[in-house]
Amino acid sequence: MSESKTTSLYDFHLSKNAKVIDFAGWSMPFSYDGTLKEHHYVRESAGYFDVSHMGRLRLNYSQIEEINYLICSDLKNISNTKALYSIFTSEDGTAIDGVIFWKFEDELILICNASNTNKIKTHLDIHSINYEDLTTTTDLIAVQGKNAIDIVSNIMSVPEKFSTSKEGKYVYARTGYTGEDGLEVMLDTNDTLSFISELEKNGVKPCGLGSRDTLRLEAGLCLYGHDLNEKINPIEANLLFAISKSKREAGGFKGWEKMKDLMNSGPKTLRVGIKPNGKIIAREGTKIYSQDNQEIGVVTSGTFGPSLNYPVAMGYVKKEFSTIGSKLMLEVRGKK
């Protein structure tokens, strides 16, 4: 078994007494003060996350046409100061990865899931897309929370939501994956600690992957490898918004023929949010049943929602059971 990779902040995390876990082949902080506390730091004020394990690739603007063909969104026709959530799709229309693009006048920054960085690089190689891998020479810090924008505005100018900017040593976008406002900031590894110091002076607390998971699940956001994978397409995943309207009609991306048929006929299964009764948590793999005891799906993510004070989950069910308000049964520890 290969040794886990570390970000440039690994020793810093240890100095903060972080609980470290292996995630997608990286040794990453799971928590510092505890997941519940860190969840509330973000919901009530602001927290920062080291998300430098995520892949960061610089792409050539001159190849935007070719890149646009590989994704279901329209990167080409948005302005040069925008960030874009999109999905790399296969010939079958399924999700190779859910990614973020930062678009600038002279370049594109692609941020992909840590578990998929090598897969995306191979995919780009196959399609002759040139890239520079910035993953080990830069860090990526997500500053998220109710007060995040007010705090970060003391350090750098803040763009509109889902917009990008460059300022001095900072390359960033007003994006995130917590359900809160904030910035994701890429900077050279030599500059990261000074940036974190500025954040901490302004009361921003360090947060780990544990709270990032509870935050994204409360917000109904997918985690690749759990709620989205190469067997699931964006329509089944309830991510139709990621398919640009122009592409839904005209195509022009990999897998469109398969997805066009699915848009016309409708998917057999859909991703849904689930609110379990009581305090029992329905974890990944929990079977879902209809009221008449028919097995209709499976939970793909589940946890306790600290802000909501009750369990939350998401999963896939047969389409006819996907209406909001549908009553379902969950099999937890052999009981429904």
C-alpha cells in the first residue's frame, strides 16, 4: 500500500492537534475542535478548510472549444470572470467527475476531486488537452461561512457570487461546498501560512473534512464516489441544471445522445433528499423501501445535521417515489 500524500500544511495541522485521516490517498485533517463545533463555526461565523488535496490543473484558453466538448455545461459562452460547476461526461452520458472551472481572460483553472485527479489527467491526455498540474505547487483554502465575505474583504477584493478574480498572490473564486457564502483561494505554498494567519487574526477557525461533509450534506450537495459516479448520469443525479440549456437542445458534448433519450423518456431512478424520523442515522448503503415493503432504492450519504438537529440523508429511489413528501421506510440495523 502506497504512503498517503500530504499537503504543504500537514505539519501545521499536526501543530493544531488535528485528527488526521486518509482521504482519497491523502492524509487530511478530519477535525480540530470536533465536527459539531466546526460545523457551527461555519454556519454561525466563518471557518477555513485545507482542500489542497483536490486537483488543480491550468488549462490553455486556446483549447476551450475542445474542453467544452468534454463537459455538459457551456464553458465557452460564459464571461471570462466566471466560475462554473460542470460534469465531465462519458460516451454513455455518465459522470466521470463533478468539477469547478475558474475562467479568466488568459487561462482556465480546473478543480477536480482528489480521487479523480489522475483519471481526469488521463482523460485530458486522451483528448490532447494540454494542462499544467498545480496540485503540489499551490494550496487551496476554502473560507466559508455566514461572515466569511465580510472578513475576507479585509484581505482581498470580493467578486460577485460564482465569479473569479486575481489579486497579488491570490487566485480565487466566490465558490464553495458548504451551503454558505465564501471564497476558495489558490496560492503558492510559500504564501499559505501568512494567509491563514490573517484569517485567524480575524476570528476564522480551522475546520476539517468531517464538518465539510455534514455541511455539504445539509445543503444537498453530492460527494463523488458516493452520490455520483461513473454509473450515474446527471439527470438521475438531479443535476439537470449542470447541463446548459443550449446543450440540452443542440448537444455538442460527449454522451448527449444517451442523455437526450433519457431527458425525453425520463430516468428510472432519481437522487432525493431524505429526512429520517427520530434520531437514527441512515448511513450509506441503507436500503430504502416503499410503504408496501417494496425495495425501491438505497442511501448514498447520511449523517446527523447539526444545524437542523435531526438526521439527514440522500439516496436514489425509483422515480415514482421521488415526489417531495413521499413516505419511505429505511432499513437500519435490520429494522424498518
